[in-house]
Amino acid sequence: MTAEQTVVVVGAGHVAAALVKAARRRGFAGPLVILGDEPTGPYQRPMLSKERLAGAGESGLWLLDPQWCAANDVTLRTGSPVERVDAATSSVLLADGGSIPADLVVLATGGRPRQLPGVEGDRIHTIRTLADSDRLRERLAPGRRIGVLGAGFLGTEVAAAAVGRGAEVVVFDVAPVILARGVGADIGTAVQALHAGKGVQFRLGQGIESVRATADGVTVTTAAGAETVDDLVVCIGIEPNTEVAVRSGLVVGNGVEVDAECRTSVPTVFAAGDVAAHDHPRYGRLRVEHVDVAQQQAAAIGKTIAGRPTTFADPHWFWTDQYDINIQGLGLGGIRPDDRMVARGDLSALDGTVFWLRGGLLVAAATVERGEDVSVARELIDLEIPVRAEQLADEGVELDELLDSEEVNA
Amino acid sequence: MSEWVHVAELKELTRRKKKQVIVDGRPVALFLIDGEVFALDDVCVHKERFLTKGTILDGQVICPGHQWKFDPRSGRPEDQPGCQATWPVQVSDSGAVLVGTVPATPRESSGLEDTPDVAAAGSERP
Ligand SMILES: Cc1cc2nc3c(=O)[nH]c(=O)nc-3n(C[C@H](O)[C@H](O)[C@H](O)COP(=O)(O)OP(=O)(O)OC[C@H]3O[C@@H](n4cnc5c(N)ncnc54)[C@H](O)[C@@H]3O)c2cc1C
Ligand code: FES
């Protein structure tokens, strides 16, 4: 190679921040450029429904330190929407007509909230950006009644922040139990009771028939009746931002299709994070919306471009913090209906773990307040150590001793 | 000046490899890793969970809160901001574990603590 290659990251979010750090740590020497359409550099998106929604502090919010960027030849261009990648001329074209040289490109455009068709106005909210979160925070105040549509992670975090700020909250979902799609009904039920204890109201198990926003409020109608709230927060998932990929001629399905190394159908273009439908060596093609996955995929690309081809093959991991309760999941995307579920501890008391077993091997785990079980689960899955359901359920068995027994056998 | 306090016996660490002790009013985590005893702040620089509630894997300490991996020697988390204070440790011939009352390396904030003052003072979670 005669000259160092230039890498351009499209989208200034979690992937971008993790990628430039990983590339430099692994010794990649070429210029690194980040092009983002938001007015700021990358920030901690999870805080938007947690710390930042509860209060306006900036502590820990920013992901890249300008001084570090300056010292490491990382150029950040904010307010610069990208039109498309032109691999043939090794360049990235900006919406304003400009063009940036790019030997390698990492597409990291994330996703945008799904909207309710035809429902809009000042009282309707979604949360993806800092501006969204700041606008919503002003509405979460005593005397206001806030509706939340969708009882997944985002919706339940918003509910927790809203009651924390003294607002009244009612959460709607067609599912009968909150979070059940994410972490299973047992943990969902326990966390639902926690929310109810804090005053959150639930309207579950009923499809939404209509949502009508007027100048005076938002009326949500289900089979059980109509309900009016001051503001409605729509938390019904995201759509991947695939436009740049489509305009660049990349293969796109449910996200930009990438191989195990996160390479798209064009070898000089990678994609990672919420926008990428990754061919995971363990689970097959999956598009996952977790910070840790975005960071790990970015780290793998960082190593690859620094000269050590690396795949992302770990089980997907995520967390959510609600009130002072910590919930984590590992490998949940890979669960099959006939996997055996085993509970450890007391889930109803918000202190336990659920494991999923297949043929004597662990495939997944979800926990409330027992993150240490997840660390061990990660090793059990990674090393494919056989475990029995009785051992996992028995609190007399220390989980980390299941790892030791392997070492003795090995 | 640093003094040494006798906080535990080595044999208390042989089975579970970890133990919380209090040094100067501050929770300190002892870990026995590959035959060596390490002492770090027990309160995680991220969000104040206890490292002693976590696990030891491949010589690293994994915090139960959000799975940050700490190097027990430096107190640094892998790829994350901040640093746990580390404390000087001596193990006597009779197996007494002594910890110095002044950190060997200081705590550095991660900027992400829920209650930075509490974490810095090292008091327990309420
Ligand atoms: C409120 C909230 C809370 C969350 N909480 C958690 C949590 O607790 N745990 C967890 O694991 N995950 C959580 N997530 C998910 C997590 O934030 C995402 O998985 C993560 O941000 C994905 O990183 P990314 O880099 O792929 O995308 P993003 O961080 O979204 O970054 C993509 C960036 O690209 C920009 N962009 C898009 N198109 C263009 C274009 N054409 N040109 C230039 N720039 C463009 C976008 O504006 C954006 O800034 C949360 C998400 C939200 C919104
Ligand atoms: S509290 Fe330790 S990693 Fe979050």
C-alpha cells in the first residue's frame, strides 16, 4: 500500500464513536472522517429515555472528546446529511452536492421511530434524538397526563421517567404483559408490578382502534373505551435508515445486508448498528437494536480495517435500567419456542434469572438484578459447557463453579 | 501517611475469590486472582453497583451492573471511561490480608454516575 486509506463513517452515532476509537487502538493510521446529519457529535442515545429524560444534565452524554479527535486525526462534520456512496470513484456524496474522498466507508445511519400514520402535531412524540428527548422532558410535569404507546423497553423507560417527574402515566399495548417480547413473561410480570407500584397505569391486551390528536389533547381508543391524555409518546419500534444504502446500490432487505465481518455487497463498504442486517455466525441474519451490538460490530470493523479480519460472533447483549432495577438479556434473539426455560431465584421479587436450554447447552439468559449470572452465562454459551436445568435452578450451586468443573474435565 | 489495616484472612478468599471489606469507611473489593490478592474500590465508577457482586473471568473483574470488565491491577475498565481506585495489599506469612489506608492509584470519575458525590465518597447505595 502506498498511501494510507481514508475511512468515512456515515452517521455520527454509537457505531461512529466506537469505530474511530477501535480503529486507532488497533493501529489503523489513515484519516478518519465522520459525517453526521444531527447538529451535534455522537452522544449516549440510551440516556435519552433515562437520565437525560429525568433531568437536563450533560454528564456522560458525549461519546467523543474534541481534543481526542484532534489528536487522533478524526474529523467530525455535523449537520452534513449524506446522499450516497459512490464506490466506483471512492467517494461519498453529500446532500449539499459536496464530495468527500473515501477508500472505505462504514454505513451507520441507525434508524428512525415508526410513526402512527396520519397522527401528528405538537402533542405527539417519538424519541430518537437529543432534541426529541428535550422536547418531551418539558411535558413530563405534575398535573399532566402522559400516554405511552408501546410497552417495550423504550415505552417502559419513558413511563418510569414520567412518573419520576410527577406526571400521570398510562401505557397502552396490545400485548397482555409488558416487556414480554423482550425478556419473557416472568420478568415482564414482575417489572409490570414494579411500575404499577409507582403509579403507572396500564391498558394492556387491547389493540388500538384509533388515535386522534387535537389542540386540547390526544384521544386513544381501544376496545375498552376512549382515553384522553395531554401528550402521547409513540414507542412502537424503529425503521432502519436504509436510503443511503439503497441509493448506493447496496443489497438491502430488512436493513443493509452484511456478512459476519459486517461487509455489505460492495467490498469497500461496511455497515453496522441499527441499520445492519448482520449474518451472525451463531444465529443467521438478524438486525439488532442494542448499543453493545453496535459497539461490538464497530470494534470488529475497526480490527478488520487495521489489518486483522474479525467477525462479530458474540451473543447479543443488552440492558435496561428502570427506577433502580437493572435488567439484562443475553442471546435472547436466538431462542426457539421449544427451548427449555429454567428460573433461578425469585423473579417476582425482582431478584432472579431465567435461562433457556437446548439439548443440555445454554442458549440465552435474562436477569433482573443478577448481572453476575449473565457474565457466567456468557462463558457457558461461549465455551459450550454442558449444564443441567437442576443445577441452574438450584441456588445452592454457585454458577461460576459450573465453569470450574469444565476446567477439571478439560 | 498510609497505614495498614488487617481486613481479612486469605482463606476467606479461597472459595469465592472475592470479599467486600471496609477501609476507612469506604467499601473495598478484595479479589484473589491467580494466587494474587487485589484491592479495588468496590463501588463501580459506572453506576455504583458493587464489583464484589460480580464475577471473575479470565483474570478480569466483571461488574454485574453493565458487564464492564476491569483490570484488577490498574482498576481500568476495558473500552470505558473512569477508573476504580486501587489499594496497596500485603499478605502476611500467616495469611493475614492487609490493605493500605491510602489508594495506590486514585479513583477517576466515569462521568456517568447517578450520584457522583456518593460514589466519590464511596458510601453504599441507599
Ligand atoms: C431513547 C433510546 C433509548 C435506548 N436505550 C437503549 C438501552 O438501554 N440499551 C441498548 O442496548 N440500546 C438502547 N437503545 C438503542 C441504541 O441507542 C441503538 O442501538 C444505537 O444507538 C445504535 O447505534 P447506531 O450507530 O447504529 O445508530 P445511531 O446511534 O442512531 O446513529 C445513527 C446516526 O446516523 C445519522 N444519519 C442517518 N442518516 C444519515 C445520513 N443520510 N447522513 C448523515 N447522517 C445520517 C442519524 O441522524 C444518527 O445520528 C436506545 C435507543 C433510544 C432511541
Ligand atoms: S455499574 Fe458497573 S458496569 Fe454499570
